[in-house]
Amino acid sequence: MAEGQAARQSGAMSENITEQSAVKRLERSCSDRMLAGVCGGLARYFDISPTFYRVGFVVLTLLGGAGVLIYAAAALVIPEEGMTDSVAAEILRSRRERPWQLIGLALVAVAGAVLLSRATLWPQGDAAWVLVLLAGGVILWSQRRGKHAPAGTSATGEGAMPTRKRRSVGRPLAIAASVIVVLVLAAAAVTATVFHVDVRNGIGKRVYVPAAVADVHRHYRLGIGELKLDLGDVQLPVGETEVDTRVGVGNLVVTVPPNVALRITASAEIGEARVLDRHADGRNAGVKLNGNGRRVLVLKARVGLGTVQVKRSVR
């Protein structure tokens, strides 16, 4: 009876082991991979060809770059084949011993979330956040690579004696410099997001002095810097002439003709707005004029962060 009972218990244990081994686990593939093995792992888990997932990621990448971000996130949270924890879980577990990995992961997560939230059919010039994402990835990659490097032993051959780990001064300085660059880029990205700065409109100083109405444009834009628009010599026609000016971060100065009525909306999200003898400053500072006449200049003068000034020509 004892032998029969032992046989039944052994059979039950083997069945449980078989059932546990049959449970699928989502892992990044080591054999079927082109980058990090995400598509191969998804294909094995869902029994669908990896081509389906690869095409899907490519399509999402073409639609504003979301495919790259989703793939990177999957590579961080899905464990590699044969490993117990994912990269993100391992970093969080060893955050006290290796804090730089956590910093790199946080930069990647924040920049990726911002870029993913702004993904559209066409790229919108979010270069600063892309740089933050790449910087965080570099920090994360360098720290992960350093983790697997042998520490405390010499590689001079068999029977080599342990040596004291030498800490290089250059590496901490390089990391500190990288962090400073990342923080600057992050601050620039946040500023660009908050104040709607589009660097495609240009950076630096721009001066426009049109001599005739035909030379006056409807829109004047600058991303960062100083924009000066001098309309003092322009003889405006009868009716309304509309001009829209904007600077993301910096200064905006508009000089208007002396012989026209003014209908002006001048505003600064944070900064100062001056229109002739009127003034406002602080957050959402704004000045409005509602003039009427035969010749009217309808002017919008806006800055995100900085100053806007509208003055009369004295010529």
C-alpha cells in the first residue's frame, strides 16, 4: 500500500509540474530577434507570426514615432528569455546600490511619456524631448553595461589575485556633465512645451523694415530671440491691415506708423506688455487698444516668455 500511495503522489507531482511548465510566460526572445526580441517574444506568447508585430511597430513609427516608444517600453518591462526580472524591475530593486540606472530609467520614462502623448500623423519638432530620451537611454545603457563588467578582480590569467577596485575620476565627471546637459535639455523641453515654442521658426535676432504695403507679411514668427518689426515708413491703405506677430521666448518690438488708427492685442504669458503709454506685467499680461479710423492697423503681438513692446514711429 505504501508503494501504491507513493506512486500516486509521484504521479500527482509530475502532473502539477507538467501543468506549471505548460503555463506560458511573456519573455523577449533570444533566438528570434532583430533588436531586443520583443516581437519574437510576443509571437511566441500569442502564437502569431512575428512579422505581424514588426509591421505594426513600423506603421506606428511612421505615424508620429509611437512605435519606437512602445517598443522601448516593452523592452524595459518584458523580461528577457531565461531571466527572472525585467530590466525595469531589476533597476527598481537595485536602486540603492545603483541610483544612476534609476535616473536613466526615469528620464527615458518621462521623455517617452511626453513624446507619446504628443505623437501625431506628422512629427511636430519635439527635438528637445528626443534628446532627453536619448540621454536617458545612454545613461541607462552605460550603467547596465558597467554592471556586467568584472569588478574587484584582475584579468591577467588563471589564478589571478583579487585587486582593489579603482574608481576613475573621469567617469563620475563624465556622468555629472551628462546629467547637467540632460537637465538643461529637460528645462528647454519643458519651456518649449509650456510656452509653445517652435524652434522651426528660428533662433536669434530678426529685423524687418518693409518699405511698402506689398512688403508687409501677414505673419511674423520667431522661436527664441528678438524680433523687431518696423512699419514706420509704410503707407497703409484705406481699411484694415492685419499683422500677426509672435515670439516664443524673447523680445518682440513693433513700430507702427504715426498716421493710422490702432486695434492692438498685445500679450505675454509671463513677462511684460507695453503698448504706447499702457503697461502690464506678470502672468498673462495683456494690453488692448480699440481704435477706429479710415486706415486701421489690426495688430496681434504675443510672446510666451519675455517682453512685447508696441511704439509709434517718430519719423
